Amino acid sequence: MSTGDLEPISPVAPVWADIEFIGIGTLHLKCYAAAVSDDAVLVQTGWQGRRQDVVVARSVVTKRVEQQRRP
């Protein structure tokens, strides 16, 4: 996959992304888009307590709306 020139997004945007993990398969995860190009998106997600930065195809990323937390 060609990532082209990734342009930073500030602030990061909430998205859903389908990310394939070796030995697990594809997971549909809550993420944040941190940078974007015509073909790819750099998403940030958490996995096993650590932040993961993953470049995925734009076709597997969709916008999501964050729910407001109740006090």
C-alpha cells in the first residue's frame, strides 16, 4: 500500500478502523486518525495497554461520534 504524503490531523479525529493482527485476525476498533493521505490513514489505538500507531487503507476507516460521558 502506498501511503503518499501523510498530512497530520490536529486535533486527532475519532474513527473506526479494521486492523489485522497477526495470529488474531481483523478487529474493528475505536481509534483516532492522526494523519491522512489520499490512500492511507495513520490511526492510533490501544492494544494490551500500549498505544499502537498503525497505517491502514482509507477504505477500512470510518468516522465515529464519541459519546459524552455522564457525570
